[in-house]
Amino acid sequence: MGRCGLVATLLLLATLPAQSAAQPNIVFLMADDLGWTDLACMGSDLHETPNLDRLAAEGVRFTDAYAMSVCSPTRAAILTGKHAARLHYTIWREGSFRPPTDRPLIPPATVGDLPLEERTLAEVLKEAGYLTFHVGKWHVGDAAHSPETQGFDLNIGGTHWGAPNTYFWPFSGAEYYREYRYVPGLGLGQPGQFLTDRLTDQALELMEAAGDRPFFLNLWFHNPHTPIEAKPELVAHYEARLRAGMRHRNAVYAAMIHTLDANVGRILERLDELGAAERTLVLFTSDNGGFVNVSRGRQVADNHPLRSGKGSLYEGGIRVPLIVRWPGVTAPGSICREPVVCMDFFPTFAAAAGQAAPSALDGRSLLPLLRNPRATLDREALFFHYPHYYPTTTPVSAVRAGEWKLLEYHEDGRQELYNLNADPGESANLALALPAKVAQLNSSLRSWKGAVEAQMPQPNPAAANRRAQ
Ligand SMILES: [Ca+2]
């Protein structure tokens, strides 16, 4: 959006009250497909992420933060505070349209557009007096379910698709996904410009234009989702850094993350320049685990020591980086090991804004943990449900309770039990050795699936016939 349109919109909103000391700005930064170990402060041996490392040093870093295993379900869960299984939004938007019919199970038909009836985080914050800005990836609805319909005053870049045709200007085209993709709200550009930079340009403008009114900036980067593309000089930098034995080996992916980090740095720097850092809650996370499949001839991410990646309910698919900085609340350089999940952000932000969150959310406010990282949420368990296929998985549900994790694979009813403290890589299946623990977790998982009315995949008669022949 050009400055004139932006200013006009903000003038229309000028009746809102000025920021009170009790209402921090909320800057929600989310990467796309960024894996658990992809930041230097999370253990990457290749990627350089000085700005996110600094954010962690100034705030609290969570070691056991979870998302759903693919894009849209996490976004829907964040916006509503409800589990994706409860929303029946368990696969990415395009994946919801035509479930496969050639596999042993037929996945359920799911929601592809987040219903307008849902009360969203943006709606709650808007009612609390916030300016609400969405910038970047949306991927939870068509034009009739765009950010503007879900509580956002402004939308730049948010549309139905999940990845740009290309990260280089003009960003649009139909080569990558065989449908024409454009980025709404961005003006003309120059060859060589990178989408992540351009979206941040817009976000900086919005932060400045907000003046002394509290704002909620929902900046959802597409980076580092495929297409794996980066600035040539940064790719050369990381190719020169590669050494034998490194775990992280994709220089293009590393260069993408470099640009992601640099843009987080620009946001933090502008908060400092505006004198707003002290009254701003900044949260950074990813929408699912790192993508471990091959793109353009190379494996993209490597989530070691965690098993597998995006799509899977092994830890590599669902455990993500999470950093929160809220001066005066979070202690610099602190670490929180309590398991938390993306639905927790809604009640957290609502509480920070002094608003009551809707009742019956699946998330919990993280404020007790922000104030004291050794506190506990006293939550029985975290649940996951992905009744679909992905290159990393067949339909599966999972539960994590304390150090224990149970996975249930629906094609054959197979159950796997792991002790995450002793075996974070989920390599030693203890299900046969500990039947009582399996029974206990299985009962908990079954109750939860019933309570949220989780959709289940169904046997595929065609596949059964094929096997019989
Ligand atoms: Ca994603």
C-alpha cells in the first residue's frame, strides 16, 4: 500500500484512544517452516541469526514450544485460540479441497476457509483499542475470508496461497504452483528486490504511522518456505562457510534465514528508534517444523536431534523456536522448558492487552511463564492430530504428557511410546515394554479426540480391493 492510502486509513482510525501504559504494542513475528534448530541460538552449525539471538538474550527462549505440523492449521489455531482438530482445519488450505483416494485411508474433508463466525485474536485486540495490522502470509481463507474480514484494519500481502511464486520482484506468476499468485498491497518495485524485505518495509511504515496508539503487528513471513531462493551474495557467503561434517548444509536455505533474521533486526531497531521497545511485547516463532524434503535438488532443513520434519507428528514436525521479549516482564536471557503450544498466544496477547479472552479456548495464557520461566501451566497434556498424508507421514495422532509421548498411526493402529527426556530423537519405541503407560496415554488421547470431535480418516475400499487382488 502506498503512503497516501495508508495515512488515509489511519486517519479513519484516529478516534481510537492513545496508548495506555497498561497496553503494550504486540509484535508477532512468525517464520514459515523454520525448524527447531535453524537459529544459531537453537544450535544451528551454519546459520547466522544475530538479531534473533539478541532477542533471545533479551527475553525468554522456550525449549519445548509446539505448533501444528503444517501451515494453515497453526495459523487458524493462533487466530482462534482453538485446536486445529476442534476447528476441523487439520491440513493446509489447498490440501483441504480434494483428499487423496489412492491411499489405504481416505482423509476427512476439512475446513479450508476459517469461518467468519470465529472470534479472532485480531477482533479481540481491535476491540481493546489496538490498531491491527496483518502483513505477509495468511493462507487461512479466500478473498471472502481475508485478514480484513477477521479483525485486521489493514492487510498487506495476505491472501489464499501459502507461498509466493518467487521471492524476487515482482513476486507474482504461475510457474511455481501452476496458478497465478500475486501479493496484494505492495506497489511497484525493482528487479532484485526480495519479498521479505519489501514486506518489512511496509511493517516499519505501519509501526511509525501508529503514533502513540497501541498496535498489533501480525507479521507472518513466508520465509523460509519453498521456493528456496535467496540473494546471490548471501548464498555465496554460506557456500564459503560450508565444512565437512556440518549438519546444516543447504547454503540457499541458510541465506534465506539470514534475510529473515536481518528483517527481524530491522523491526527491533525501529522499535528502539521509536522509543517503543520498552512498551512492546515481541514474540517470534515458526508455524511448523523444518521441511526435511528435497527442493531444487537439495534437502532443505535438518531438525537433528529431532526426528523427521514438517507434516510429521514426531518432534521435528511440531517443535519450533519460540522467543518472547517483554521488557519489565521477561528476564533477559531466561529459558523456559515448560511445553507450550501455538493456541497459547491468543490468551497471552489478550491478557497483555488487559482483555478477557473468550472462554473455552484450547490455549493457556503464558504470562505466568513470562514472569517466571520456572513456573508451570499445570496442563495435563498437549495433543496433536494430523489425519492426512504428507511425504513424512501417514495419518496420525499424538499426545505429550510430561516426558512421555504416544503416537497412534491410523493405517494399522500402531502405537509408539517415547521418553522425550531420555530420547528426544524418538528412536527407541517403548510401547511393548510399558503397556500401562501406553494404556494411560491412549485413554487420554481418545478422550481428547472425542471432546474436540476430531475428524478421523476412513478405510478406503478401493485400496482394500487392490490389496486383495
Ligand atoms: Ca509452514
